[in-house]
Amino acid sequence: MKLNTFWLALVALVVTPLSVVSADDTMLTYEGGDGPGKGKHIVLISGDEEYRSEEALPMLAGILSEHHGFDCTVLFSINPEDGTVDPNNQKNIPGIEKLKSADLCIIMTRFRNLPDEDMQVIDDYLKAGKPIIGLRTATHAFNIPKDAKFHSYSFNNKGGFGKQVLGETWVSHHGRHKGESTRGVINEEAKDNPILRGVDDVWGPTDVYGIRNLPEDATVLVYGAVLEGMKPEDKPVEGKKNDPMMPIVWTMPYQLEGGKQGTSMCSTFGSSIDYVNEDGRRIVVNAVFDLLGLEDKITPDLDVSIVGEYDPSFYGFNSFKKGLKPADFQGK
């Protein structure tokens, strides 16, 4: 079992400096070097008000680029008046067109209402059957008005993007928010899945989401045990809350009407502070490899160490670091 004393781990999140990172006014670009991901492009789309995707996704991009050779582009919700990162702005994520050259997308948005031209790019990407990873609030990634062209993606339209692509939409907080943390429990029936290679110690302070109606063709990889408190050593809550446990990581095939079949992975484990946990990061990195056909490159000790500085905020509305530009999130 890996050392998982969360607060001790939080102290030591400064590793090797980032090698090649560039930023324009709205996004971050990480140029990959040698590695199994060389020549492949990942677009990571942040934009949620609560779980600090604007912190988590640059960190994940640094790992994927520096250690494994992927080219990565990180997009942000931007306040158009001053160019700062503003997760509360639900209508402006510049750079969505970068998906046109993406081999894989990682999305962690919540209730976004993007312009039609942006949604068209997302629609084209998904109808091409390209792989996608959804984190935490991606189950309810979009909130688009009924009279809009892409209302079909809205969480309140038969589950929208979450239901169609990831397998579930917003349901509930299953664990008590900010009171009951999450311990990952490997699904024994899926223990040999490449995404779980090297994964044995998943814990984070973010609560378990309610997941009620996954499709039959979804493969649950990890369940979430609701713990009595906010420490990794806390015991699971007794009673119905953990019987049955909710899925927190799963994969599934998806296919939009008129499109090709693709594969998605969803993890409702994944606020920025959850990714202090090594195996939480490992699940995402392993999933990138697996969804891109690189599963033979996944080893139990695949490097998921954090590159540069990572000082994640505890989750909460309006708790984002205000007045910052994308370049401020690149790590040092």
C-alpha cells in the first residue's frame, strides 16, 4: 500500500521544473518530447465553478507532456473584459477549435452554455467517435437553453452529454458534501483492466456522487466508499450509503446519432485537491494511454509524478484564485 497521509503529501508537491510551456492570453500549450505519446495531441477543457479544474488540468497536462511526450493544450473559462481565468463565466472558453486536431479530449466543465460555433466543434469531435475522458462535473458539463441548436447536450435534456457520452448525468451528492470523503474500492471483476494497472490506493476529500443508471455496457472500474470523515484513515459509513457503493470510475462505448462509435472514461473522483493522491492521477494517465491504444505501454510504475509546483485549492464556489491569467497556472 502506498503512503497516503494526505496532508504530508500536500507539503511535497514540487518536483522537476516544466520544460517547454507556452501561453497566449487564453490557453496553455505544452510541447511533448520523446515518449509513447509523441505526435499525439490532447486537449484539456476546464471550466467549473467549484472543483478547481483550472488548477487540476494544467497539472495533468504537465505530467502527460513532460513524462510521456504528449502535446497538450489546456483551455480555460475566460473573462473577456480583462482576460483573467474566471470559472464563473459559463459562456466563454476560447480555443475550442483546438479539438479539430485532438486525438483525445479531457473535459472537466460544469453547466457551460457555449456559442453554437464552439458546440459544433465538440459535436464534430464526438460524432467522429474520438476518445474522451470526463472528470467530476463533466456528468453535467453543459446547460444549454431549450431553444438553442445544441440543447441535446444540456444536462436537463434526458441527461444530455453526460448521459449520452459518459453514461450518467447529475444525480446527487451521495456522500455528505465537505463532511464525508471518498475511498476508492477496486471492482474485483475489472482488476486486470489496464487503467487499473498500479492502482491500489485511491483517497480524496471530495464526496462520492450519486450514480444510479449506468448503461449495461459500462464497465465499472472503481467504486467509492463513503467515509465517516475527511481523513484517509476514517472508516466507511455503516448502512445503506455503502450498500451498494456508487461507481466513481468507469468506461463505456458511446455513439451519438449519425456518428461513429467511440470510447469514454468517466471519473467522478477528481477535484484539484483529490489529485494530490498519486493513484487518482494514475487512473487518468492510464486512461489516456488505454483510450489511445497504448495499453501495452502502461506499467504499474508509470511516472505520474507532478511536474513543477502544484498548490491545489480546497473545493468550493468562488474559491478560485482571482485575477490570474492562464500563464499563472503553468507550474514553475
